[in-house]
Amino acid sequence: MLTCVSEDTSTVDVPTRVPPLVLISGPEELLAERALAAIRDDLRVTAPDVEMITLEATAYEEGELALHASPSLFGEDKAVVVRGLHEAPDHLQQDLLAYLEDPADEVTLVVVHASGNRGKKVLDTMKKAGARVVDAPAIKSDRDKTQFTANEFRAARRRATPEAVQALVEAVGKDVRELAAACRQLVDDTTGVIDADVVETYHGGKVEATGFKVADAAVTGEAGEALRLLRHAVAVGVDPVPIVAVLAQQLRQLAKVGGAGRGRSADVARDLGMAPWQVDKARRHLAGWDGSALGRCIQAVAAADAEVKGGGRDPVYALERVILTITREHRG
């Protein structure tokens, strides 16, 4: 069954019958690839021998679409996939518009468009012609990644606690493909409820997870624990750069949530582009902080960021110093 992905990265089932025109629109490659795979599977339900033809926009030669979309000698069904309409040369756009004036009866045309205005006339023409639109929205914010992760477990019919989802996003949320693979691994390799301890067992040693542990200890004023975690991370080869990045992120979130006032976590999260669990976490960590101290720490982290990226002699020392600055400001 073909699965559409809406703006909140939730999944919606749609009928399996694939119409003659399909538009996959959005920048998230993983979702676009899943949509293509679902279309191929659905086509093969009714036409097991359907011929799949893929045309890449950047390598397209004039007239190819008409050639491939022409009826076959034996009347087999065809599906022509045009990838990269957002990079399409003018002659491809002209060929698509010409085809859309008189689509072939036994051909399914699937067009993939990531983003931007290039190819807009083709997009508008397809939509006007009644094409099915499958969204592949960007998954960039932690809120999007949280929703995506929760949906992955839901689709696999596995229960995962909010803490587990949070831990997984923190550990591998930098890359959506890695996040999807991590969800699949936990589903395949474990049984029962997926909780934070299970995620820690599989992904606790990741660079991002280490960075969050150091940052959590620092912003709660635990100097000794933050330095211990940092030195362990350095000993096992973790680069200081991502740790500084996580420190900066945590402090910015504290400042944003601190300035947002009261209100339900979900409402504040929506306004700030965060996940609700991040708002709850920031609120817990705000004890002992004021705006001035946060401002000084954010400046200190910016200076440390420059040092660990080549502006200083000793990146580890720069990171230790900024951790001590953060914990001192928290105590103050």
C-alpha cells in the first residue's frame, strides 16, 4: 500500500491503485525513495511484469520521454520515473509538458521534485491534471525527527517510550537514514517495550549521545561529572567539535524556553520549533539559571567553538575551560 507522508511526518494510507500521474514532492530523499518503492510494489500487484524506466533529469536527452512512453509491441504496462525535476533542463520540461497534453494509456508517469521553482509549470500542470501528490517534507528539526522516530516504531507495531525516542534522536538524529536504520535495528533485535535503557545499550556510545551527556552535566552544574565524561570521550577518540555544538544547542534551547514563558509544552514546542520533550528537559535544567548567565555562557561557547576548529592550540583545554565556565555560571 502506498504511504503518503504529511507535513508532520506522520503516515497516511491511501488506495493501492496507482493513477496515471504521480508527483513526489519534497526534499527528504529517504521519504521520496520509500514513496517510489511503494509505487513500484503497488503497480506490480496489478501488473507483475510492469516495465520500470528511470530518467535522470541531469542526464536527460531530448526526446527520451516520448521514446520510452510510446506503446510497446506487446502492450505491456510501463512506468516512467523522472527523477530530479528541480534540476531539469528546459528540453525535459518541454517534453513533460508535451506528454501531459496527451498521456499514454498504458503508462504511469512518476515525477520526483525536491524543491525550488524550477519545473513549476510542470508541477502545476500535473496537479491540474489530477496527479496524486505524495509529500516528502524535510525532516530537519528535532521535533520532526521525534515525530519521524515515533512513527517508525508505530509502523512496526512496537511500543517505544518517549524517553527512548528522545534518547535515539539525541544519539543518531543527525542523519535521517541512520535514524531510520537505528529504529529498524531496535525493532529487529529486541522484544517488548523499547525504553531508554535499550537505546543506551545499542547507541549510548555514539558521538552525539556522548555530547549530550557532557552538555547535560554541564548545564546542571555538575562540573566533575561533565569533565569526567569529556575526558572519557576524548580518550575513546571523540572529536571536541560536536561536543561544543551540543553545548551551544543546549544553551540556546535554555534561553529560548526561558524566554517563552509558561504554557503547555506542546504549544511552546510548536512555537519554538522544538520537540515537547526538549521543552520539558530545558525547563528542568533552567533551575539555577538567569538570562545574563546564559548570555555569558553562549558567548563563551562561541569562543570555544572557534578554538576547537583551529583557532586555538589545545581544543580539549578549550572545551574543559568552557565547561568550567558553564558550571560556575550555573552555581552563581
